[in-house]
Amino acid sequence: MLETLTALLCAHALADFIFQTNAMATQKRNPRIMAAHIGVVLATSIAVTGSIHPAIVVVALAHLVIDLAKAWSPWRGFVPFLVDQLLHIVSLIAVALWVPGLWQGGLWTAQTGGMILPSLWPANTPGVAIPGILALITGFILATRAGGFAVGLYMARWSEASPKGLPGGGRAIGMLERGLIFLLVLTGQSASIGFLIAAKSVLRFGAVGDDRAISEYVIIGTLASFGWAIAVAFATIAYLALLSPLGFPVASP
């Protein structure tokens, strides 16, 4: 069941945060755009699970219902974003409970036995487990891309205090810092996050100066970004502990 859920979560992360265009995210009241997004959900679910089981159609239909409710809802912002994602996760858990063998019956398990690169590892190790790799991919996407949307929505109320800089520069910095934090936590180097905070503080010091509004905006945004990445990284480690051994070491939960 967990392997099936892992595959579905990875497909969802890809569909919502990698392959979803800005038009898909903002114009879901348009039937053609909504259909295109659900087509992406269907395609990623089939590709990641390696299955064309009817349960995949149920996943897409559940995604459609949740997105329609969000599109026509008057509420916007950080909390509705979290509620939307929670509903998607609940729907995927329901499908995984309904068809727990979806992953085991898929193409990738049939072709590889659920492992990849077995020949690159010593004879006494089983290789790299595909579900573990999918969990890592999902965690990285949630830490970086999803984190960008979440932090952006959380900071929207103070957008007038946002410091001016390179177009998209703040977004790129946030992606990089959350990606680094994710990797540091998973490799057991959490203490190094303090050096990352110190480095960012030094680099930002000249930019914020004595402007209290900008200073507070930067501090809140930094803490929100770091907090999101740390939370996702530790959640990923805890989830990996429930799956078959990955085949290479990560930090203990």
C-alpha cells in the first residue's frame, strides 16, 4: 500500500508543481485549461505507476473535483493552499487503500522487480529501491517548488515591503536555499543550516539597511522558507523509514 501511495504522491507533485503552467494554476475556471491540467494529472499518474488501472481515472476525477471546488471558492491564500493539498493527499490515500497493489501490478515492478541500478551495488545489497527514489523526488519537489508557492502565499500580505531586486531573483534564492536545506537534513548535516542562515544574513545586511519594514519582511520570509524546507525534509526521512531500504544511507528520522 505504501509503495502505491508513494507513486501516487510523486505523480501528484509532478503534476501540480512541475508540469502545471501558470495558466493552469490561475485559470481553472476555463474548461479547456482545467481539462489540460487533469490530462497532465492522468499522464503523470500513468507514467509514475506504470499502470492503466481504472483507479488512475479515479485519481484524476478526484483531482478534478477538488480543483473545481478551489477554483470556484472565494478563499485564496496560504491556508486554502494547504487545505487544497491536504484534500489531494487524502484522496490519494483513499485510492491507495482501495487498490493497495496498484504499484506491484504496474510496469516498473514487472520490469525491474521494484529496484533500479542493482548491478552498481555490492552483491550483498539489493540495489536502489524505486519507491524510495520516488519519495526523495516528491520530498525535493515539495521542499523547493511547493515551498515557493507556500511561502509566496504566506508573504503576500506584506508584499508592499518586498525589496526590489533582480526579476525572479528572490524566487531563485528561495528555491536554492530550500534545496540545500533539504539535502543537508537528508545527509545528516542539519547543523550546517546555521551557517546558511549566517551567510544569508551577512549578504542581506547591506540591502536591508535601516529600513525596518524590509528587514522584518526578509526575516519573516527567511524563517518561513527555512521552516518549510526543514519540516518537509524531516517528514521525508520519516516516510523513507516506512519503505524498503533505499540502498544508500540517509539521515535517521
